[in-house]
Amino acid sequence: MKTYTIEKTRKGRSRIVEGTFEELCGYFEYTLDCGKSWNSKINTKPKSIKSLVSNLQKSYNETEGACYERTFVKYIKKG
């Protein structure tokens, strides 16, 4: 099975999350649901890793709208 790596950064601290696409969707499910409650255009069932990262970033932007240091997520390509 192919695994993916996503780096989540908030307030200068980074966390690496690795897993299959399904595991990552499950891990970030609550974040996507929270973002969807603010913006109905956020997709809670993405089809690709790029779509997952894009919708995660949109979710963080919606839920942390007034925060000075927002959470940033990026996909880390291996190899």
C-alpha cells in the first residue's frame, strides 16, 4: 500500500502525519467536518492527496479565521 506524508505546522511546531490515503482521511475527518460547517464548498470526501491537502488548508483557514498564526499543511513527496 502506498503511504503519504503530510506536515502540519502551527505556531512554529511541526507534526508529521503518515499513512495511507484512507487513514489520513480518517485522521483529518473532524477538521474537514468543522471546515464544512463554516464553508459548504469544502469537500469532506476528497479523491486524491492533493485534494485532501487543499481542503484541509481551506478548513483551517475557515475555522482559524481571526488567528494570527494559522495552521499550515503541506504534502511531502518522497523520492
